[in-house]
Amino acid sequence: MKVLALARKQIAAVPVLAVFIAVFAWGIGPLLFLAPSISINSVLFYRVLFWPPLLYLIVRRNGAKINDKLFRSVLVPGILFGVSTIFGFTAITTTSVANATIIGNISTAMVLFVAPRFLNEKISKSQVALAFTSFAGVAAIVFGAGNTGGSSLFGDFLALVNALTWTVYFISSKRRRVDGVDTWQFLFGVSVIQVFVVVPYALVTSNDILQITWRDLGFLIAMTLFSGTIGHSFMLWAQKYVDASVSSLILLLGPVISSAGAWLVYGQQISLVQVIGGAIVLASLAGVVRMSSSAKINKEVLSTADPLLNSNP
């Protein structure tokens, strides 16, 4: 009996491990964005072009159909996704990774405020208080950074706009999601619309698109395969067995991984005030997620912690 109990425990731990793998894949994403020698706008150009073909193969392999109805449903979310991509990628290169990733994660709290109206969910006063606490933590991160680790107010502003845009995208995608369309189908449709938003922007603003090297190409492929598709595959599988509240809490480790990686790889320093502010943000969001679970808030709210449906794949 003890052997069977141990076996069950180990089997149950596998999906949780998959969540950690997905979080690690997403956590190193911002580090990959900074690695290529070409400008971030050129990175955007190639990154958004690489993803749709890969998603198409996944969709077709699953036997799903792609039709006009799908693209009509993803038009508005796709446009917002593209705009969020531009702000999100640019923020990572104009402020510190710690600031960009932690500020971006407050979209979880933002969605909480619009949940009653758009998702028909009830929220408690405690959840609202925690959400405001997370905003206070963001303020500490921004004003406590100074010039530490490449932080800049402009980059922090871009990260905040990204969080706002992502929140609108999230609500839009939930309101327009068509029954019978799975995540891969929806993500493929969004990625196609994203191309028509991001590629023209990149062509107009970049002057080194043709200067891509084999090294750059390797990092772009790694972004697409590892930080994007592999991370999302692990998470999709794990979510069948792991409660949304648990996976959402683990996902909050993403900014920690990104910040630690930026310190190790790029030497981006983090001030004590930033550390405290980051801890306040993540602890507040963890409280929001846990209370959402206990209050039986819809999984749609919790899934905002998924950065792959965000613009950071």
C-alpha cells in the first residue's frame, strides 16, 4: 500500500513539474529578447513571422479547422495582442527586466476590477485591497529603481501600457471566444492578426532587419520553440490536472526567474526598494489568486497569470 501511495504521489507531482518547466521557459523569455544583435523592432519582425506557421502545424495536427469564423472572432483580440506585443517587447529593452516583468504582471489585478462587469464575477473588499497593494508595490519598484539595472521611467510607462493593453485584450478575447475553438486555434488566429499589426510597425521603425546573423536566428528560434510553444504545451497539458489557483501561483515566479536571470546574465542590479516592492506585488497577487480560488472566482480570472497568452512568448 505504501508503494502504491508513493507512486500516486509521484504521478500527481508530474503535472506540477510541467507547470514549473513552463514557468521557467517563460521566465527566460525576456533574456532571449535582449540577446540578438539586431534592434528590438527587427526582433519583433522575425518573431511574429516565425510563430504562425508553427501554430498552424499544431492546429492541423490536432485535426482542428481554420475558417473565416475563427478570424472574425479573433480580429479585435489579435489587434490588441499585436499592440501589446509592441509595448511589451519595447519595455524589456528600455527598462530593467525586473521592472518590465513585474509591472506587466499587475494585469492580474487589473482584470479583477473589470471581472464583475465583463466576466460576471463577484470580488471581495479584501481582493480589492490586495489589488491596490500590488499597485503600491509597483510604485515602489518604479520610484525606488532610479537608474539601477537600466531602469527608466519611460520603459516603466511602456510596461504599464502593456499591462493595460493586455487586460483589454484578455477581456476582448473572452467575450469573443467562439464555442468549439480550442486554445491552439484561437492562438493561431491571434498570431496571424498580430502579424498585420506588428510587421508594418517593424518595417517602418527598423533599419537593420536584413542584418540578422546566424546567432540572432538561433535566439529567435529559441524564443519561438522554447519560450513560446514548448512552455505553452507543458502548461496546456498540466492544466488538465493542476488547479488553476495552484498554477497561477506558480506562474508568479516568472518575474523572479526573469529578474534573477537578468542579474546573472546582463548584470542588471536590483535595489533593496525594488526587491521590497516586487515582493509586495507578488505577495499581493498571490493573495488575489488564492482568494479567487476560495471564492470560486472563474478560472478565466486566474488565467490572466498565463504570460503566453500575453505578449511575451
